Amino acid sequence: MKQDFSPIRGIVFEKEYTLGIGWKIFLYIFMAAMVIGGAYLTYTSIADKSWWLVLIGIGLIMLGLYLYLELKASKIIISNNGIKRVGYFSSRELLINDIKGYDTAQGKRITIRPVDKSKKAIVLSDYSYFADGSEILQWVASNCKDLDAEQEQKGIEEIQNDDSYGHSSEERLAELKKLKRFCSYFNYGGIALCFWLFIHPAPYDYAVLAGIAWPLIVMFVFYLKRDVVVLNSADNKKQAMYPSLSKALILPAVGLLLRILVDFKLMHLTDMLLPAFTVIVVLGAAFLGIIMSSKEKARSNKTTWLSAAAFVLLYGFTAPVIINCNFDYSAPKEYKAQVLSQRISTGKHTSYDLTLSKWGPRESEETEVSKSLYDQVKVGDTVYVNLKSGLFKMPWFYISK
């Protein structure tokens, strides 16, 4: 049943919301585990004199206590005067007359924005975890302007008045729908390429060639459609109304970057500067020409300029390196090296590192290897370092058993 939040003269409405009982139990258990785990890690690490683990243990304890205090104090209070978000360390309140409106991110996080930009917004990222949380959403919808809908409507009106999309209002909206579907095919291709390069790039040469060629094809398509297509993200509802090729352009280059970090090791990182600078200058000049030759709407779009710049830099530093290494068919020069130590680093990325003795022109240092190679060797074993000259004369190496 929908709650009525409309103000009634002489009656003051106010309701307080706290986290649902199920979420409270879950979070209390989670925080208790965090504190106990941190205490155990601290105790055992002090005995082993592993001081960095001691710091992690103390950090877990402090974080668990912080979350406990926040959970105890956390509540949302709504009334016919305004809304208040209460926490242990800070609280924020906005009166009805001080609220500009609300917008959403990924359909879940609600941000209530004030008219006065000097005041802080109230973020309700967890309202659905509160008991009767749907009432909070109803209150926001009843008392605050939907800024997303407002931005979207402005975008529609802008397109209806833009003759780049057609002669009549109906024709322009129909052309917009067709262009968005057209761009979506390229964006899906960019997403698929990124996953292909990252998860299972086989056949490897074809995956790499596709990652190199796809953004250049997208650049050509952008040139052909430069008056009606942009390079925007979908965060801004007004900008999201326009057909965009940003994912198709940038994501394959991200996939190439991931492959470089995992598969190839340059002898000297400075070797990539000249090839990267050359590619950046050429692509930068091409994008400058494309955008400047488009209509004022596209030329004045800051997000398109930023997306183009991000792509040029990313592609400039990835494409030359992966071509230099992957398509280098020269015979490697082989060096023997001894495994001095092994280490596994965990975090967002798990890395498997070997410290090798001095080999060829390289001093003893730690080098990341694949998990399969790491599992095959132990301290004292001999491995082979294969040094290659590089297609663009950027020497690189790989390690084998």
C-alpha cells in the first residue's frame, strides 16, 4: 500500500527508519568476524615479526569497530519538513525547500542534491536494506524533483530541434533510435573483445589483431557519423540520449593493456616512449580533425574530447608494445638464471614472483611469472630467460623452465 506523504496543515509527520533485522544480524556477524580475524592475525604476526601483517590486522580491527559504531547509529528520518541521514561520525539534513531534486546511479543509489552547492548531498545507497525502505523511496519520489527525467527530457527536446537527425520531430526521434541501435552493435563488439583478450585470448594472434583493428574501425565510423554520434558515458541522462561509441573505442584498448601487463616484459620501459609518442601524435591529430570538422554540438561536447584523449593515450602506449612483442619472430637469446626466492602477492590481483640471479644485461631482481611456471619451480632451480630484440627494437623477454 502506497504511503501518503503529502503535508497536512497542522499535523507534523516524522518517521525514523533503521536497518532491517536480517541485515543487522548479518552485518554484526560479519563485523565480529572481522575484529576476531584481525586480532588473531595481529597476535600471530607479532610472534612471527611480520609487521606489515600486524598493520593489516590492526586495520581490520579498527574497520570492524568503525562499522559497528556506524551501524548502531545509522538511521534515516523523513518528515513533511525534510530528510535527515544520521551516522555515528556525521549527520546530514536537507529541508524540502533546500532540495533541488534527486538522481540515481545504476538504478540503486539515490542522491538527493541541494539547491545550494556549498551544502552536501544526501546519498541513500543502502535505503533498500532498511526496514520499510520502499517508503523512503516513495517519500523521495513524492517530495523531490526527478533530475534524471528532467535531463532526459532536455536531451529529447534538444534532439527534436536538431536538424542533423532529420527534417521533422518524428523523423529525428526515429533516426535517433536507429543510430543508437547501430552504435550498440559496435559497443557490444568492444565489450566482447575486451573479455576475449582478458579471459581467453585464443587464437592469440587473432585476438590481438582484433583488439588493435577494432578501435581504428570505430574511429572511421565516428568520422562518418561525427555530426550525430558522440563519445559519452551513460552517467549523464541528457548525454545518454545521444548515440555513443565510447565503449567500442576504449574497451578493446583496455583489453590490450591487460594482455601487456600479463604476457610481456620490456627490458626498458623508456623504449616505448618514442613509438607511443608517434602513435599519440598521429591519432591525436586524426581526432582533432574529426571533431573540429563536426557540427558545433559535437565540438562543444567535453566528454567526447575527454574520451578521445583517454583512448589516444591508452592506445598509444598499448598497441606499439603488443605489436612489438607478439609479432616479433626473431630468434631469442637464451640466458640461464637461478631462482633465489619465491613470493605470492595477494590483493585485487594475485601475482606470482620469482627473484632471479643476474642474467645477461640484467641484475638480480624480482620478476612476475605465470602461475603454471611458478608451480613448476622451487628455490635453487634453474630457469631460462629468453631475450628478444622486438619488432620495433624494444627488447623484451620471457621466462621458461
